[in-house]
Amino acid sequence: MNARRGFVPEDTENFGEEALPVLRRASSQISWLLEEGYDAKSASVFVGNHFLLSERQRLAIVRSIGIKAELLMRRDSQRALSELSGQKVWVDGFNEIITLEVLLSRSPLFRGMDGCIRDLASLRGTYRLIPETDGAILLLLTALQQAGAEKAVILLDEPVSNSGRLKTRIAELGEKIPMDLDILIFRGVDRALWDKDFVITSDSVILDHCKGWVNLTEKIAEREQAKVLQVW
């Protein structure tokens, strides 16, 4: 069974070379509307209808762009990868692992205006382990270990299906990595990370609240030579 995380057959056309110039023009107009105070949904519907964009194209744009004030705040709170050395880091587990599964599945990845790498998986509370899960976990843990993190706390959303199975698998693979590891199944992961520093996530809401974050996924994508699209 083809278990490519975050991919549908239409993506080949949605994000092909011919589509990208149109997406970038649409992004420019949606960004202008956001700066003028329009909400993202209204702006993406209005501009998306004009350019005849698919739902996934609109989603890719909305997940990639942001208003200047938000982008400046994220830039100011971003920590360099070198600052992870000796630190306790907090990982938005599903957010990070799913994106790395998408990377290994060679499904579309997008670089946002804030530098974060995002995907279109949109699991909405349902999750199952796939052949790429082990590789994604190892990419995450190895990157943290190589960056010198002293301890990693990985938070998994309690309402999401198979969170227990994922916790078990992270723990099993974590035995191979010489790093202190704590895996918690937690209700309300987003809010739990709001007051934390050295957070690993691409979730916009968390980025806008946390004390500091590290763009670990971008570094992993560079090392893996993953193709990352820019639609803005």
C-alpha cells in the first residue's frame, strides 16, 4: 500500500513548475490582504477563487505566509542550533515527526516566510505509524543528540489516535541514542509549550507564544537534501 504521508496524486500538478508562479502571485495578494486586517480564510477564498486555486494550493499558501509583525516576533525568539548544546528542549511530537515522515515520503514540503518547513498532512486527530515513522524518529533524535541537547521532552497529544504506540516506538528507538529522553502523552500540548524555551515545532500558534524556538526541521531537510517548495 502506498503510504506516502502528506501526498495526493493531484499534488504533482498543484505544485509543479508551471503552478509555482501563479501560487506566488496569489501569495503576494493574500499577504497584502492579511496586512490590511483580513483574516486568512477570507483572504485565501477571495484570492484563491480569482486564481482558481485548489484547496491544497490555498492551504500551502496560508501555511507559508504571515504578517510582518508575527514574522518579526518569530525571528526575535528564534534560537540558533548551536544554542541547543547543554539545553533541555521541548518537542511538539506529532508536529515534528509527521513533517519528517512527509520528508522521507518525498511528499510536498514548503518553506514559510518564517523559515519553518511545513507540510499538508492534516491528520486532524487520526494517526497511524507508517514505514517512514522509524526513520523520522531517528532523524529527530539524532539531530538533537548531534546538536548537544542535554535532554529532550517530547509531548504527544493525548486525543490523537495511536499516541501510545508512537510513544513506545520513540522510547525503543531512543535506547540507541545517548541522550536523556522523556516522552509524555499530554492533553493540550500547544498551551503546555507556550511558556517554554528551546521548543521544536513549526506550529504558528506555539511560535507566537513560546519564549524561544529552534528551526531543527530546516537543518534536517538541508542534511537530507530534501526538496522544499516556496510558494511566496
